[in-house]
Amino acid sequence: MCFRYQTVVIKSVKSPDLKVLLVFYAVLFPLLCHFPARAQNLTDTIHLQEVKIFRQEDFAEHIGSFSRIDSLMLNQNNSADLSDLLNQHSTVYIKSTGRGMLSTASFRGTDASHTKICWNGLIINSAMLGQTDLSLVPAVFLDNVFLYHGGSSLMTGYGALGGIIALDNKPLWNNKNSFSLINELASFGTYQTFINLEVKKNKWISHSRSFFSRSENDYPFYNQNVLPAENQRLKNGQYSRYGYLQEFYYRTSASDLFSVKFWIQYADRNLPQLLSREVSTARESQSDGNIRSVFTWKHYGRIGEAAISSGLISDRINYTLAQSAQGNVNINSQSGENSFINRFDFLIKINPKTLSRFQVLYNYYDVGITEKIHSEGYNAIRSELSLMAGLNREFGKRVSTFFLMRSNLIGKSFIPPMPSIGFALKLINDRDLYLKTSMTRNYNVPGLNDMYWIPGGNPGLKPEESYTADIALDLQFQNDLFSINSSITGYFSRINDWIIWKPTQYQYWAPENIALVFSRGAEFSVKVAADVDYAKIIIQSNYNFCRTSEFDGRQLIYIPVHTFNGWAGLLFNGYKLNYQLGYTGKRYTQTDIAQENSETFLEPYSLSDLSVSKELILQKISMNFNFSVRNLFNKEFQVVMARPMPGRNYSFILGLSF
Amino acid sequence: MNSIFKSVAAKFQMAILFFALCTSCDEDNLDIKGYDFSDSAGVYIVNEGNYSQDNASLSFLNLESLKLYNNVFYNANETRLGDIAYSMSIDGNTGYIVINNSGRIYSIDSRTGRFKGKLTGFGSPRYFHMVNDKKGYVTDLYSMKISIIDPSTFEITGAIDVSNNSELNQHSTEQMARFGNYVFIGCWSYDNKILVLDTTTDSIVDSITVAKQPNSLVVDRNNKLWVLSDGGFPGSAYGEEYAALSRINAETKEIEQVMQFPSLEDSPIDLELNGSGDTLYFILRGIRRMSINDTELPSDPLIGMRNNDFYSIAIDQETSVIYAGDPLDYQQNGLLYRFTPDGELIDSFRVGINPGAFCFKN
């Protein structure tokens, strides 16, 4: 049987539906303008408390399953990308085809399209692919990373059957201008530089960040999929990336915050060959261009808050494959997406114990793809309107509940209502020990490629439907010496009409709603921080047990049952010593796991990283030196079959800031 | 903590070792030099595997003992076969396996499964056709050329241009069928040509236009070339038309009859001929059979679909027994069925992922 490939992109982009936009603003603007003002401090100031995973003041708001990547981790890994961060500091499983290559997230055993990435309130998943390449999100562009697990994601958006990863940029109103420059030299011809500039004046903040990254990415590996087996270096793995993020913030004296954020980025990657591939002339490459902008107005009133955001997103992907010895291009596809995304949030405190929230989302997507060699492709438009209303209510001092209902209109089709209900119980007075539980129904609409891809797109696909329940125990404890934050969560999801691509009689693949999938498991997180004389010790770890299977109990391929990561940091006298351990369990690569042998699964692996850094302060200039060893024990491993990963490698970082 | 993982890893390795020992106990024809199929007639089953997963494999069914051997190449050579094993042919005691997405052809000793040699230099090779001891042709989905190879030295000795009126476009050459000094070459992907290759001059001397996307072809006992076209697919810029079975006079290259399938949803594949050269078989919602004298297409299948449609068929040229591959869900080890020439099930075996081609060994 043969395979056809395709892709790509383009198309003239039509302007969004202006009538809908006018209605959106005509209805929502007056609400903001007439919302009574509150004379108190804006809450956008970052007051991250390093040692807390779950803050008590978030209790009412986040009684669902919720976690965050610690700000300390963001600062420690400012040369990393989002896939590294999640892989090392969360329960999310990252599937990567190689260093610097496509990386997608699996949240609680679900598919990459079931994890939504939310940037400053806007879902940035590709409307065509349904997913986001996390390797293209640099950590240095992030101030906060929040994870909404399972059904709790319905508070923020829809379609995230696994969860939502919310990426936020926040202003720091401390009136201090700052500048930092970070340079990294690393193995395999890797160089990165990051520049950060903050200029502040009373009510204004301008925050500029930029990065440049390039790598030869020619790491050595032992290739056992060729004869004779031999040591090789990765070929055709080079990449370069650069990006710029600009934020402007303006606040009025008390009650209003305006912001504009603009993110432009370009990545050019060659795609390495499979282990067994022996075509020296083959060239496969992909370039990604993204422009994302968002305007936000937040109003803080006496009885609540309101925020309105509008964003424009433009994504481009060009893909080429030249597979023959003569070098002629066999596939040349170009895809383009233009998205107009709008969000309105309205929160009212009805009384000290009752909170009501409303949300309106209106998204408009205009996408296209063209494969130039065969002049094939498709153009498509989709609009999505989502309305959400919810109520949080506390009973006494120990019980808090929430209920919300979301309803969507996709094009002209109504999606059945999506309710979510939950409660949290403070088990012991004067102790931060909470029992939380929730139940949610959610829907994920098919990606536009699923519906219109040529060949194989299936316009008759139904949305995937999920029922999710979870129960969690959260503990926080703190005294003068140490603090503990811990959470254990059990979850269960039933997903109907899971979309799977499968071969057809036409000798190409096509998607169908065929699977009924059960995902169940447990997430465990713990963080311990202790202050001992002049030293500070932090230990944190995450473990995820995940069984995701069809009705017959077979674990889905490429979903590990066990994943674990642990991090230990020691801070003393300006030195930081960090040790990172990650373990990924066995992943099946075939669905007939009963016939288990060494060819039907990928071996488990554990990886260790070690780094040491020292900060020197010379007058007003801070210098930070960091040396890291990754994959300390030089383990051979594969995340995806036939894709080699790097062995031991090194990194040296020099940071300057003032 | 690391010691815990080392302990777990050690236990894991022990489990794998134990499993490997058990497996090898079962493989009674396997020793350090590979298998011993030297006295056994049988059939190799080429399991494509999944695209970009390097999990193609080779199975062997001993037709005397009816014992099936899976992972023959891996067990005999301790390495994976590659990505998308596409076709296989045997000459003497040498088997040639075309491994499409690995861009290579492996030659093996067909008596032992042991690796003999490797040939690279292709883009996306599909089929190998042996003309004589000194010459064979290799078609290529993406290349502008058909490669000429010398099987005796296992080297590429030349190339035949198949560019299609453009530096950017080529005929996507696939299956080949021999007639006298000519080889007919089907061009499947976004194409509708049958190229005629003169083996004495190694040049394309003619072409025949058929229905879109000819995917398989055979020459019958009456010197008629039969070409099965799938007609393309919905939404294709190249266009979609009704699939068709064409009968062509192999001597004059003239099309004698075109039998069109009744629905655009009909997308037949894998035309095969029995040993006596008088009966055709192909896959379309099951396996269909027709005589070379029929002037109409069979309306009903001889053998109905099992799970999904069949993935491949082959006909034993001695017994006319039908071999059919069932991919199940395409992501697990598939099934091999054997049917009598009249469609009665004989037996079935679990083989590798996506059994896509068969090769008979005497």
C-alpha cells in the first residue's frame, strides 16, 4: 500500500466577519464602561510565592484541578522551551521527534489535540492541526505557566479534554528599569542569546524580549537500524529560530489596565531522517512563522472584574521534501492560518461568599493549504462562539462549590451544553488540607485538517465528547523551617467518538470517529522547601500513573503508564546546584500488546541533568554563570520509534543583568 | 533514587532476556547462522510496518510443516528490516527486499534469512524486476529515473530517464510486467501511463494511456496485458474518474477493452493472475475473481471482507491457492489467510504489521 503526503498552506485571507465583531464590541463595551470602579491596587503585580503550588486565596477560584510551573523553574530554565519545562516539572507527557523538533503534549493520556495552549487568554492551537508545537515556545517569553487539568479547563476554554496550559505575560509595577542579556553555548554547535529590556514610568511599562537560537544539532548516536550497525551523527537536523515579544501596559490611577502584546517568531528547521533511512540526498525541511498580537482591557470594579481581549494570529508553515537522488522536490506545501480571537470575562461578587462569572468567546479562523507540486489543497473558514456562565458559592468556612455551563456554536452547529460541577472541602480547621472533586462534560471539535485535508478529510466528523471526573487531596504546610505543598489526584475520563486516522481503500489515510477511550489514573505532586542557616533546599517531584485504553483494555500507543520527574536544588552563598531526574515508562508502539516483544514497545528510560551556577554582583551589574550537563549518564533512548535522541551534552550560560 | 531505577531496569532486562529465550526456544529452525529453510518450500510475507516507525518485518510460512516464522530478518540478523518493506523477489537462493522508506534493497539468503548485501542510492524504491543474471530494474516513486542494477555485483550500473515533460515532475514508476524483450511499467501516483521499456536498449520506447492511477498489471496466457487503475481519489487536483480494468494487446500495445467500475467509490487494488494465466483476482471490498475471457467485471466478491478490506493478495502459481493479508487495525500484527481457488478458507496465521506482499520460495 502506498502513502501520499501533503500539506500545506496558503490562501488569501479573507477579513473576519466585521458584523460579528461590531456586535461583539457594541454589546460588551458598555459593560466595561459602566462597571463601577474599585479604588484598590491592580492585581497584575507578580507576587509569586515560590513555595506554593496552591494558594489559599485561589481556593474559591481554583477548586478544580490546577497546578503551575513554579516561577523559580521558569527563571532557572530561561534558555529552555516549553516542552522541556513541562517534561521536567509537570505531569504532562511530552512526545518529541528529536532535539529541537516537533514536541506535543499529552495531558492525562489524551491526544495532542486535546491539550489547548492558551496565551494571555487566547487559544493558540492551530485550527488546522488542532495542536501546538511546544518546542517553538521559548521559556524566556513566559512569566506564568498554569495548568488546568481535565475538566477544570472548562473554566478557561473548551475542547481541552486533557487540559489547558495557560501561558501568561504579566507586568511588574516596581518602577525599576532593567536589562538582561543571556548567552548560551552548548553542545552540537548550539548557540542561543536572549535579550530582555523593561522600561517603566509610573503608569507605563514597556517590556521587550527577543531571542535567537541556532544549532547544527549533529549529535552522535549508535545506529542499529542499518547494516552494519555503526556510530553516526545526526544528519539534516539543523535549526535556527528567532523571535520578538513586545508588551505595553498602561494603567489608570486605580481601576483600568490596558495592554498590548505582540509576538513575532520564525523557525527554520531541517528534519532529520529516520534511523533506517539511507538516502544521502534526501532533504526535508519545515519553516514556521507566527505573528500573534492581543489587546486587553481589564477593569477592576467594586463588585468584580471585567476584561476584554481581542487578538489576531497569523501562522504559516512551509514544508518541503526532496526525496530522490536527483534532488527534485516531491512535496512543497504551504499552509496559512489567520485567526481573529476575542474574549470577554465578567466576574461579579454577589456577596462575600458568592461569585458569578460569565465568559464570551468569539473566534474566527480562515485557513488554507496548497501543495504546489500537485496543486492540491483546501481553504476553509470556521467561526466559534462560546458562552459560559458559572457560579462559585462558599458554605461556611470549609465548603466551596462551583457550577458552570458552557454552550458553543461552531459555524451553524450547536454543540450540546457542557456543564461542570465541583466542590472543595477544607478537611481540618486551621490546616490547609482540602478535598476537591469535580465532574465535567466537554467537547472537542475536529481540526480543519481532519475535516478537509486532501486526500482523506472527513467533513462528517462529529466532535469528540468527554465525561471527566476527578478527586484530589491538596495539602499545604509551612513553619519557620520548611514548607510542604502536595497534591494527589485521581481522574477518570470517558471519551466518545475519539478521532483516529486510518487507511482506506483509496490507499491514503482518513479520519473517523471510531474509538471509545477510557483514561484513568493518578497525578501526584510534592514540593518541599527548607531554609537551613545560609542554605535553601528545594525538592519537588511529579508522578503520573495513566491508563488510557479502548474498551478492551489495551493501552493506547505512545502513552506511558508511568512518568516521573524530580528536581532538587540547593542554594547557598550565591551558588545554585540543581539535579533533575526524569523517568518515562514503557510505551507501546503497536495495539496488540498481548503479543509483547521487544519490537512492540519502546524501552523505559531515565535521564539525569546536573547544573551548577554562581551569581556575582559587581556594583549594579549581576553576572550569572551556569554550567549544565544533560543526560548525565549518557543514556540511549528514543521518545518516538526510529528517532534518535542526544546522549550526554553540555551547556554554558553567561547572563548579565542590571 | 537512581539505584531504584537501575534495579527496575535490571529486572526489565531480565524479563526481556527471559522472553527472548522463550521465543528462541520456539524458533526451532533458528540458530546463530539464521534459519534453515533450505529444504522447505514456503512463502515469505513482507510486512510493511507503519510509515516512519522502522517496524517492517519478514515472516516465512513453511508450506510443508505449515509452521509460521515471524521476525525472520530480525532474528537472523539482529537488526530491524527498515521502514515500509514494500516488495520482494527471489532469484536462485537470493531474496531481494525493497524497503521503500529506508531507500534501500537488502539481499538475503532465502534459505536462512541471513543478510547478504545492501544497495542504496534510491529515493523511494518500490519494485525490483530481474531481467537476467546481469540486469534488473528498480522503480522509484519519487525519482526521475529507473535504476538499472547488476544483481551479480549488486551495484547500480545505469539509469533510465522517466521525467515527465518537466524538470519538476516524473512518472511515478511502480509495478512491472515482462513480455518478451519488453517490460511494462505502471505509473500510479498522479499518473495514467504504462511505460514500455525495451530491455535490449534500456530505453523507454512507448507509453500507453490508461485510466488514472494504474496500480497493478499482469500479462496473461493470451499475451494480453491487464491493467487495474484505481481512478484517483476525491478532491484530487489531478481529477478523479471511475476505476477501470483495461485489457491491452501486449504485442501491438493497443487497448482492446476497458471495463469501468460502476461507482466512484470503487477503488480496486492488487491485480493478480493464477499460475495457468487464465484467471484474474483483485481486491475490492473483498477478493474478486474473473476469467480472462470475461467481458464484464464481477459484481460480487468471491471472498468477503473480514475486518477491514484485505491489504494484499497473491496466488500460488502451482496450486492457485489464494494468499491474503488482513491489516486488522493497521497498528498491530496482521493476519495471513489462505483460501482455496474457490474461496474456501484453509487456514490463517498471525504475521507482522500490514502484510503487504508475498514471495514464494521453491
